[in-house]
Amino acid sequence: MKRKTIDTILKALLGLGIIALGYVGMSYLASLKEEAPKKEVVKRVKSVETRRVSNADLATTLDVQGRLVAYNKIELYSEVGGAVEETGRPLKEGTYFGKGSVILRIDDDEARLNLQAQKATLLNSIAQIMPDLKIDYPESFAAWESYLADFDVDKPLPELPEAVNQREKLFVAGRNLYSQYYTIKSAEERLSKYVLYAPFSGVLTSVSINEGAVVRPGQVLGELMATGYYELVATVPLSDLDYLTTGSKVTLYSEDISGEWSGTIRRISNQIDAGSQTVEVYVGVSGKDLREGMYMRGAAAARVLDDVVEIDRSLLIDGREVYVVRDDTLLSLQPVMVRKSDRSTVLVSGLPDGTELVTGTVAGAFEGMRVKIDKPTVEAGMDPKEEGTTAGSLK
């Protein structure tokens, strides 16, 4: 029993010895192997495109759009009644009439004969007072005799001779000559209304009668629209109204036809649309290719903003910051104030002159990120090909 115990202890000691010997051998062999060199981790620095900011006073523009309406457009009415006569030009929509040309002629035979009858009555009344004038008012007889000699019922009635004194005036008035005279002048004026003349050059946009039809006083005959001069009715947000003034120039264009037109802001409405909070602005423009109802866009010259830079809208971070490069190596957020916004650019202030503004997209950008400037800096708004020029905008 004792002998077995001793054998077991010896075997355990032998096993421990073998394990210890193996560990020492491994340690020795490991010490003979050279340690592999460690690779140095290279930090990647992203390249960014920048431009050097140069603030300036910039004349701004405001985008406007709207439809053209004719500046002169009137409805035509008949002040007298009668049958419509042939004038040589078709009384149809689209017919052009120059200023002063005859648009419409109404049969005036009855009115003309009635007027001639009234003139004949006046002629008879003057002839009856001639003997009394020769005796009582010899100093006026020659004037009345000359008036009587030149009297023509087919010509416009001339003014009656002027009385030399109050007695003669009362004598003529007592014979009812003044009343007849003014009645005839009224009839002459009414006779002129049987012919309708174009008050301006234009085309008929609507016609409600035909030649040969009988019209009545006060009836609508059609509509005449002037050609060549129009107004663009643009709606401008109330917040942008301070940028515009009457007399400012506007450059207009159409997306449907080629060409460019220069207009002028004629009027700015005082009424605000309650729903959209916009104000109507009227831009006068002329041109041979323009038509009423044409949709146009344009840029209106607005007021000058001082110490601003024009940048792309995509450069704004949360609408109030931009990325700049500090010390040529570190990316930093710079607060700015947006002074004016357009469709693709904004005018901002708050960027000191000489600031390196990041103009490209930087993936994974963050405050303090290490970067390097990829291209030579160019003053904001300057074309790299045009050295020596100055500008205050950045596109």
C-alpha cells in the first residue's frame, strides 16, 4: 500500500517536470523569433475647393412672373340708333384699325335731314330781323349781312355775330336766335356720333353685331384692344416689396418664344391679397412679338445691399451657417445672415473679407475636420480666367 502511494507521487512529479520543461523550451524558441514591424496608420485628409470672400455692395434683382394684359382696351358702345353700314373693312374679330380710322358707320340720313331743317329755320329767323337791325342797330348790320351771305345748311354752323352792346344782345335773344343756334350745335354734335372712330391703333377682340344690323343707343358693339404696348401683372410677396420701386427696369423673357424685352415698373398696388400676402406690380413692356395673355418671367432691378456676398443656396447649413477653412487645415462652421434669397443663390453677410469659403460638397463634414485646399483660392465672384477683376458675388 505504501509502495503504491510512492509510485503515484513519482508519476505526478514526472508529469509536472515534463510540462515545465516544455514551457521553458517554448519560451526559449519564442525568444529566438524576431518581432514583426508594426505598420504606421496614415490618416487621410480630404481635399476641399474654396474661394476667398470679398464683400461688396451689390445691386440685387427680384424674380417676377405673370401674364400680359393690353394697356389700352375699351368696350365700344353706340350712342345713337340706326342700321350699320359698310365701311370697307370687315367688322370681325382680329381686324386691325389705325388710330382715327372708321370702325363703324351708322345710317344718318334722317338725322342729317332734320339738322338741315333746323338750319333752314335759323336762316329764315335771321332774314326776318335784318330790316330791324338796319334801322335800330346799323353798326351791327354789316356783320349779320356777311353771316347771312356765308350761311350754308350743308356746312357746320359758324358762331353768331357778337353783339356790340346789351341792347342788341337782348334784341337777338328776344327773337329766339340763341336758342335755335345751340339746338343746332347740339344736333351737329349728335350727328358726329353716327361714325365711330378708333381712339387708338388696335384690333377688335370681340364683336357683338354684324353689318346691316340695327343698333340701339347704349348697345355694346364690341371691344377694341391696343397692340404693341402691354403690362405684365406680377404678384410679389409682401416681404420682397421693399426691394422694388416704380421706374425700375425689368428684363423679361418667354419660355415659349425666343427673345428678350425690357420693361419698366409703372405702378405698385396698395392692396394686399389676404390669402397669399402678395401685391400686384405692373410692368410696362412693348414689342411686336408680344400677345395678350402671354406668360413671361423676368428679373427686376432691386435696391443695393451693402457688404454682402452671393453664394449658392446649397452651401447653407440649416439656413444660417456655411463651412469655411481655418488656418488652411481645419473645417469650421461660420454663422451668416441671409439678406436676400433667389431661386439658386442667396446674398449673405457675416463673412469677413479673406475668408476661405468651401464651395464644394464635403462628405461626412464636421466641425474641426482636417482638410487641405485643393485649388488656388479665387476672390468670391471672380472668374478664374479673368484675373485683375473685382466682384462681390460668389456663384
